[in-house]
Amino acid sequence: MERRSRRYFTVEEARALVPRLRDMLLALQSEKRELDRELNELRRIAPLAFLNGSAQKLQAHEERIATLVRAIREKVRAVHELGVEVKDLDMGLVDFPSLRDGREVYLCWKVDEPTVAFWHELDAGFRGRQPLEE
């Protein structure tokens, strides 16, 4: 299988994707919150489901969980196909591979930020974010 070459984003290219990514990430976050609720409910009812006749309810939760997992995977795959890496669904955090002074770094953006305004080293993560100089 041929491996696609890695795409590197300029700051302008990353910023141009923000409106599209915002919609995608907000939908992902909504599905993730619903998945978390379903998983919590499943954990709550599963131990007693077969004792108290809730087996059908349990099955309905399992089916909804499977549907949500498929939908989330599909949306994450669509983000990755753009060349963007999803780092944290709960935070709405993504990284754009980029080049800075000849080395690989990430441009970093959160869904609640107006635009891409930070970068970090590959191994620094969110805590290592630094503002872009302009």
C-alpha cells in the first residue's frame, strides 16, 4: 500500500480551513457527548439488565453506541483526509502539520478559538503552545 506524503500547511492555509473544521468539530463534539451519555447509561443498567428485564433497553443502547462510534470514526477520517490531525474531541483540538525554520511543527487550533494563532513542537503538545508571531 502506497503511503501518502504528509501535507504541510502554511498559517494561511490552516486558517482558511477553520470555518469548515469548526462545523465538523462541533458535530463531532455533539456526537461524542451523546456517546459518553450512552456509555454511562449502559454501565449503569448493564449489571442488572438480565435480572430486571432490561435486556431490550440494553440492546438499544448498544446499537446506538455502535451507530455513534461509526459516525464519529467517519467524521474523524474526513478531518484526517484534509491532512489535519484530531488531538482531543472533548476540547475540539486539532493540529496542522507545518514547517517552521525548516523543521516539522504543528499549528494548533481549538474549536472555540477564532483562528489559528498558536504552534508547538511535535513532542510538546497543547501545553507547549506558543503564539504565532505576525
